[in-house]
Amino acid sequence: MAIVKMSEFNLVVANDHLDDVLREFLVFSDVEFKDVSENLSDKHDFKPYVSDYDFETHEKKQEHIVSILKIIDRFGQRKKGFLEDLKLLDMDYEQLEERVNNIDLDDILNRYAEFYERHEVIEGYESIIPWENHRLSIEELEELSNAKIILGTVELEYQSQFVKELSSLKDAYVLYRPLDEEEALFMIKFPESEQESFDILVEKVDFKYRSARSLDVLSDCDIMMNRLSEHLEKRQNIMKRLFQIGETKDDLKIVYEYLENEKLKEETKRLFVQSQYMTYLSGWIVSDKQQEVTDRISKVTNGNHYLEIEAAPFHSREVPIKLKNNNFNEAFEMITTMYSQPRYDELDPTPLLSPFYALFFGMMLADVGYGIVMFVTMSLLLRFTNMKPSMKGMMRFLRYLSIAVTGWGFVYGSFFGGLIELPALIDIHSQFTFVLFVALGIGLVHLFFGMAIKGYIYIRDYKKRYVIYDVVFWYILLISAIILVSQIFTDMLAPYMSFAWIGLIGSALGIVLTNGRDAKTIPTKLASGLYALYGITNYMSDIISYSRLMALGLAGASIGLAFNMMIDMVSGFGIFSIIFGAIIFMIGHGFNIMISGLSAYVHSARLTYVEFFGKFYTGGGKAFNSFRAAPTYINVK
């Protein structure tokens, strides 16, 4: 449960071995490369790597694959299920390579091209072809096919205007060409619903109706009809054609993912420098895997390489950050990274924040029914889908939170806002003052824990006296202040009043005298110390901020109760009571789960980032980017 130890490596390999080395790094994946193209570009005859890879063709091929997959999903025989987008394939990189080697991508693309063949231009004519601009349904194509061809001429000077006007007609199919030096010929088909619009257009340009025989274009009319009929026939056979292509759907996804990693490999080469015979590359690897890296490189270079590996500098800001936690804490890493990655010389705050975050979220959403719905939904999604790692992490995160929501629901005795009565340890509706003090008490523990972590960091960094200056004095000051303020509400702590005054005055003097230690003169030291003492107001506001644990919990419970009252209001109307009651229940409590859950998510993060992190955490590190393309269709392991 910590920040993974990193090592820095420098590697020189023969140019002939570069692709094989990068392939091994793709399999390994736990590596991040540095950009050395500037630092060594003018030394030892090394120059920035110049790639001859055809990125444009590569991207067009990927775009082609994506377009085929979209067409299959839209028109395929088997309709895409609700969870289809969440079902990714799983395989390791070596399996991916093996599958790609057995896939004939050109054959698949040729079959798709046969299905998606564009309309051939009729010799001598310009055209407006609606199914090339947007995909018409079979019904729309049939209607267009049954429409009669309208022939006529306009003066040549109005040709461009008439073409523009015809383009505004819905699904109009038009062929046109100059007839002679004065007139242009138009052959037009459009749906019957556009007849009125067409009648208006022809008046603007003085369209003259003519017959096919008088214009001697009978054969051209037949060609126009044949082109439309051919396209309609292809569309009517679309299911059969797409089923044949659809059988290769997984193959297309595999090829796409492989090409994505190939593109990453070629783009990464731009970070390297190269001489006539050698390539120099540098980067970061996980320290525990040094031997594996060494073995992989030696395997493909036969030992003909230079490799230097050393531990990453502890206080360096350049070291990329990779976190390692158990299953529970790993689900909360998104909370840490959403704020900022830790620096390499900091603690990973994830295992420190995760139990508190779950506690806060559960206290604000607190309902047994809501917790069960969340747990079952997330469990089903995790069981029956194979999502991208980021989505899978979110589902696991919400499932853990659902346990806290259920637990606090039993504390408050809430099941869908009281729809079913449960025995309550605390009734939040009548004992909200008690809940408020519980929330403030939890907040005080949270703050003191953050300060304790700060003290640990001082001890780790051999600054033990700072623990007294910045932690112990503040502990004494805050505890003393709490004892004194408590006298307003209760005299339970009255016997400790004299100790509280002594502690308050002594710790205040200690803060003033030590918290300005970085200033250069005595007056500025005292001024800085006094300003630091003023920070007690920030601590007080921090503690009060935890009142939201009570307020949002009460708000969510009240909203749920209100919807239950609405359900009671429609009772007594027989079957209609069941129908309307079910509708109110699903919409009302669904809304409450979402809005109260979102509030709990945001405010738990706020208490973590502002009140907790502010005591010990700085952040500012950069995430470790594994040498592996982000998954689109395949989770490459």
C-alpha cells in the first residue's frame, strides 16, 4: 500500500534490434519512456529519430474498421444489447499478436466495400444522390424508386441556382447536364411528400416539362432507374451481407487494438535518438521488475546492448507515480488522482482517505434500500460485463460505498425513506442535534488524524522537533479550546477548565514563538507566528464543515420520506394505486439515489481535499503511463 519504487534506465541497442526491443516492452508494459531527442541530439552523432511510418494510412485503416463496426451494430442481424459497449475482450499482448497474424484484414475490408459500394457516376451527368449524403431506410428507398422521373429543362444561366434549390428537397435524386448552349437538362425523382415544394421551385426558374422521347434520353432514364434499383436490392439484402461481415466483428476489434499499439510504438520512437547503427532510449521501470527487463532485452539482442539501471532519486519531481494498493484501497485511487498524484517523496494518501471517505458517503446517503440497490447493480455489472479498467474501477468503488450506505441505513433505521419500518439506533429526524455532534466528533478525529500523518512525515524526514511545533502545540490548543467552548452546552468537562486555560495559553505561546521560524528577523518571526495562531479560525471552520454529514443525511432522508407520503396519497384506488405508486416509487427514489448520491460523492471529496489533505498532502506528481495503448475494444493484459 504505497507508491511503487521506480528505477531509471538508459539503453543503447542496435538499430536492427529496436523493433524487437519495443515489442518486448509492449508485452512487459510497465515502462515509461523519456524524451531524449533534445538532450543528446548533437552528441556522439546521435540525431532525433526520424520515422518513415505511414501514420495517415494507419489512421485511415482504423477509421475504416470503426465505420464497419458501426454499420454492423446498426444493421446487423443481431441487435446490439444494452450492455454491448461494456463487454470488452480479454487477452494478453502475445495472444493479440497471434490472432492478428491469422486475420485477413484485406478480405474483410473488400467484403465491406462490396456492401458499401458507392453509386457509380452516369457518364455525362452531374448528380445529387441522397443515399450518399445520408443513409436512407429501405422504406425511403422504395418510395423513391416508385416515384416517376420528371424531365425538363431550364435556361443554362439558372442551372446552378436550380441545383442548389433541388438540394434542399428531402431525398431528391437528380441527374443534370447541359443540353445545348442555351438550356440544361434535368432528370428528377423525389418522394410524393415533396411535390408541393418542387412546384414552388420550378416556378422560380421557369422549368419546362419535357418527355424522354422528345429529349431522346429514354436509355438514360433506364440507367437512372437501374442504379436506384441496384442500390435498393443491395439494401434489401443488407442483413445477409452484414451477417457475413459480422462474423468477423471480434477480428476487427482485435486488429484495431493491435494497430493502436503499433501506432503507440511508432510514436514513441520519436522520443529516441539514433546514429547510423545505434539507438539510445531512456525511461522509467518498476524497480521490482529490473531482472525481467534485463532478461527480455537480452533475449532479443543476444546480449549485444548497453543497459544501465539505477534507483530513481527520492526527491525528484520527474519520477512518474504508480500506486499499489489492496483491492479495497485501489478502488479509492480515483479520489486521490482526481485531486493530484502524490510526489515520489510523499505518502500515498489513498489507504488513509478510503475508510473515511466510505464513512462520510455512507452517512450522507444512509439507506438500507439504496445500499442494496447499489450493491446488486454494481455486482451484476461487474459479473456480466468486462469494462475498461477505469469503468471497472468506478463500479468497484460504488460497490464498496454501498456497504457503508447500507450500514448507516441500519443505524438510522431507513429503508427506502421509511417505506418499511426498521428499528433505528438513531432517529435522524428527531435526534438531528445528536447526529450533528456525532458528525463534528468524526470531523475532529479526521482532522487530528491528518495532523498525525503530518507528524509522521516530519519524523520520517528527521525533523522531529517540528512535530512539537506544528502538531503537538496545535493538538493542545484545539483540545483546550474545545473544553472551554463546551462549557456553553454542558459542564461535564468543568473539572478540566484550569488545565484547559494553561494548555490554551502555553500552546498559543509555543505556536507564536515557533511557527515563524523561517523568517529572518525577530519581528517578522513574531508576526509570522501570530499569523499562524490566527489559523485557529481555519480549524474551527474545518470542524464546522463536517456538519454537512448530518445536513445531507437529513435532506436525503426527508426527500425519501416525502416520496413515500406521495405514494400514500394515491392509495385506495385499486389497481391504479399500485400503478401510480410503483411509478412514484421508481422515479422518486431513483431521483433521490442519484441526487443524494451525487451530493455525497462531491461533499465527501470536499472534506477529503480541503479539510484532510490540507493538513499533510501537497501532491503535484505525474502519473506513470504504461507502454500500452488505452483499451478501446480489448483489455490487453
